Amino acid sequence: MYRIVLLAFLAVCSGHYHHRGGCHGSPCHRHPGGFQGNMEHYHEMLFNDLAQRVIEIDNKIKSSCERHSNAATKEIVEQNRYLIQTPLPDYSATDVNIKIRQRVLQISAKKGDKHYTEMRVLPTFVDAAKAAYTLDDGTLEIVFPLKPRPLAVTCDLGFSDVVTTVPLFDPLINSGGQAGPRGSFDE
């Protein structure tokens, strides 16, 4: 999914960067007369550099998923929410810590000498800031509402370096439109 965002970014911005670099305004500053001087060479280098970085990121994500994912974990996309379900039969909700930083999800659980860790990259269409989780009958369920579809693609990809801790779902706190993992998000 992040590839689609990157490709949309490239479609809007590449070939239209100012010769000093970067986007100026929204969606991007464009050269009215097309390429100027050596701009064609610059854009080709930019294209190759971005493509190589995407390939490197894809390889790191694949490697990380292979090393730090649980084959029993399920990812489910429903009409208005995204779910991650993973079996954690020997843990309670207080043993679990879930963190998100820029779409990278880390699930960790610790009980005595027993440790569990799993990492995943979340799709771009989930609203990670509104996530909640439950742990019932040995199954951890993390629920994310889906983001509204953007009306236009811009150069602002909304990156954040903040680490968010996903809260345990509390039906007394999370009422008024947001239901628990077995319910739905009404927006």
C-alpha cells in the first residue's frame, strides 16, 4: 500500500521539481515550459534514486516480516475497519504493549520469563491514532478504523515521528460511535 502512496507522490511531483529541489506549494511547483537546461538528467537521476530506495525499503520490510511475524496472525479488511488478530493464549491484557511509529506496529507481551514480539507495517488506509485492542479468550485483536479517502493527492504525505501506544479498549471510555474490536466504527 505504501508503494501506491509513493507512486502517487512520484506522479504528482517527479518531473516537476524546481531545480533547487522540493515541492513549493500544493500539489507541487511546476515548470511551465517543461525541462530547462539539464533538468531531464536531474529528473532521471531522481527517478532512479527514488526507485532504488523503494526497492531497498521493500527488501527490509520483507526481511523484517519474515523474521518478526507470526504465521497465525490474521489481517482482515472490512468495510469500515482493519483488524489484526493473533493468538496469545498465555498472556493477559496487562501483559501486552502495542506501539506504532509511522505505520510500523510492534506487539510485545511479557509474562515472567516468557516474551513475545511481532512487528508489521500497517497499510496507509488505516487510522493508527484511533486504534484500540482487546485480549479475550487468548486472542489479541487490534482494531483500526479506515481513513477517509483523500480528495486529492498532494506532496504532504503526513509523516509523523511520534510513537503512539495503542490503548486497551474500554467500553466506558470508547462510547459514542467507536465500538470495540468486535463492533464497528461509525463516523
